[in-house]
Amino acid sequence: MAPEGRDFRLIFAATVLNAVAGTVSGLALPLTAAVHLDAGPTQMGLLAAAELLPFALFSLPAGPWIDRSRKQRLGVAFNLLAAAAALAIPVAFAIGFLSLGLLYTVGFVVGTCAVIGGSATQVQLVRLAGRDALLAANARLASFQSAIALVGPAVAALLIDRVGAPFTLTVNALIFGAAALAVGAIGHREEAPAAVRAPWWREAKDGLRLIRGHPLLRALAFFGALWLMLLGGFNAQFVLFSTREAGLTAGQLALVTGCGAAGAFLASLAARRFERNRGTRSVLLAGYLLSAVTMGLYPLAAAFGGAAMIMAAAVKLALDFGVTLYTVNYLALRQRITPEAMLGRVTTTMRGLAVSAAPVGALAWGLAAEGIGIGAAMLAISACGIVLWFVAGRRLPAVPEA
């Protein structure tokens, strides 16, 4: 069953716009650090960690706050805050005050907006879509995100060539502003949440208690955290390896990223068919394995000389296919098995437990790359990912099908 209605289309549009902003900044922010501030592997790891650290710091208190608040107001407020943060980089560059510290700060603020505003939007999406249409809604969302992401890197590369990476981030501010308008235009008015006097940490403990006592949620949180630790380490070094080791230009890197978006788009179209034919558990494991193997293949692009871009693009397509195949089914499964009254707390707690591992991975693998080289670090990440797939295949509990 496919979700419909004006309000769903608006929240859907806001979610897609946030993903587009992430696509643009995912290219422009690290290029600003690498090209204009001469950042090395450790600094790139710190930049990635700064963007993800809010998930570790704020996820637990954010859950009770979201459950106690009107989700629409949170979505509008934090999209506007993200827009203001994005504007800080081109302004600082224009007046000569650009620094790595500012990039870390902006990354941290935008990450905080994703933790609170993004989680509130996820909860609102679930309620407007209806539980019977969750897989269809997530698959459609992933397909739109991927389709638009095909254009995003090309547009980002064009802007970077014309105005430079810092000014390209102005686009992010406009996109976040458009997302705020979309959320604000939703006609459905939420009921005022009941007044709660209990401290937030007591409610947060309820979310943790539910996850700890639910074998499947507990396993999803554990294996998801390990997977994101590896993926965070790879993503933190992706731009630096592509430009310095493989010799790709900003335009070529945009094409590689676009091929990754094409892989994600194909996975979003195939996710429901794979789930019906193979079962959710098998699809989750396939996502682990495919992403692990392809992260190890990416360093080979440096050995292809003039054909480096072709090799990098093929690997990125397969990598993002695996990541999206996993993510679409993971989100639908998590939402399906979570009680309605606990959606806010479980959403933020699960995101926090899993995604808080990513900055650790980004920083740890950044330090490793300083010592053994970026390519060798990517090979080590791949080996760890294959071990994770093997252990998850033996330990992940049975999954109830929709």
C-alpha cells in the first residue's frame, strides 16, 4: 500500500530536501577542508566525527523531547538553524576567517539539527504514512533521494568549479530553508502532547529498557553500530583518497558520487522485491556483505591510472546499492516493531546507539590512515566488515515479516 495525501507529500519533500542538502555538503564540506585548508587524514576524520558526534551526545534527551513536543515545530526550527549554520562558511570565507575550527562547528550544529529535527520528521513521516505503508514509504523515499542525488553531485561540481567549495554551501542554506517551508505548510495539526513532569532521563531509560529487552532491537542496534563505525571510517577518507591518491578532479568525484546515487536508486527500487523474495533478515545481511567487500575494492582505483574514475564509479555504485538495500529494510523493520507511544524515544535512542559509533570510526580510522596510508586503512575496514557479516549471520535473531 502506497501512502498518499498532501501532508504526506510535504513531509516527504522535506525529507528528500534534507537528503539533497547532505549530498551537496558531502562533497563541498570536505573539499573545502582539503583544498582551502590543506586538511590531512586526521583532520578529515575529525570533520566527519564533528558531524556525527551530536548523535552520541543528544540522542537520548532528544527522544523524550520529541515525544513531548509538536514534531512540526521542531522540524521547522531545526531546518532554519541548519540553514543559518550553512551560511556561516561562505560568509567566513568571503571575509577571510575560514578555519577548520569553523568547519567542525558547522558540522556539529548541522548534525545536531539532524538528531532532533530529523528524528522529529521521521516520527511525523511514520504517522502520516501509516504503519501498513512503512516499507513502501521508505522505499519511495530512498528512490527519490537517490534520483535527486544523481543531479546533486553534478550541480555541486559545477558550482565548485564556478564559485568554489565554500560558496557552494550557500545552496545548503537554501535547501534547508525550503525544507522548513515544506514542514510548516503541513495542514495536519498534532494534538498537544500531554504534560509530563517526569525528568527526561527517566523517559529515555524507558527507550533503553525496551531496546535492551527486545532481542531484535538490541541486535539491530549492536550490529548497526559496528557497521556504521566502519562506514564512518570509510566515508571520512573517501574524498581525500579520491582526490589525492586516485587523482580525481572535483568534477570526476561528482560523477563517482552520482554513480553511487544511481546504485542507491536501484536498491530502493529493488528493496521490496528482495524483501518479499528473500526475507528481511537475508537482505540485511546482504547489505552488510556487499558494503564490506566494496569498501575494500575502492582503493584499487588508484592503480587504474587514467581509468581510475571508471573503477571508482563502478565500486561506488555497488557500495551505495548495498548501503541502501540495508537501510531501507532496517528502517521499515525498526518502525514496524516499535510501539506507537515509544516511536520518538526508540527512534532517537536507536539512531544514537548506532550513529554515535560513526564518529569513533571516523576518528579511529583517520588516525590509522595517518600511519598505514588511506588505501591500507580502507582494506582493513573491509576485512572488519566481512567479519561483522559472518558474526551477524550467526547471531542476528529471526525477523518477523510484514
